[in-house]
Amino acid sequence: MPRLVGFYQLLGLTFDYHKHGASPYHFSAEVEELIFEIYPLAKGQTDTDKYLRLGFEIADFDETIATLKDSNVLLASEPVFTEFGFMAVVIDPDGRKVELYKSKDK
């Protein structure tokens, strides 16, 4: 979990470490009205789901891509222009593809 938290912090997320009710301790970040949480693997689970694909609009896109490269984050695709604007695909520490889009406001 700490590797995932570190990766997503590079994208600008800020996490709290907590638990509620009978849930295990986990990390939670608020992104506007969205709650993004990182939980430990379930009992008996040995692998993470690699088929989930996330996408984030990044205000400081160029700086974030440079920071990811400096942090040795694997880029699955360099930034390219798509019908949705500039996009790059990176790999998180669990092997998931994460799409990063340049904010249209920048």
C-alpha cells in the first residue's frame, strides 16, 4: 500500500490513513466529490486486479510527467495528442494502467 500511496501522491492526491467500523486500516483521498481509497489485499488474496484502468485530468501535466519520469515510473505511452487532448499512460506499482490527461484549462 505505501508504494501505491507514493505513486498517487505524485499525481497530486493527499491521503489519510484510517479505518471505520470493521474495515481494515486503509488510505483515503478526496478528489472533489470522489473518494479514492487504497485497501490491503483481502484475506487469501495474492494478486491485485490489473484490469482496472483509471484516468485523471492533471492541471500541471508537463511537470507531473517530468516528476514521474524522474521517479522512474514506467510510462506505457509518452504524451500524445488524442481526440480528448494530450494523454499519457503510466503504470502504477501494482501494474495497472493509469491514463493522465492534460487539463483543458491549461
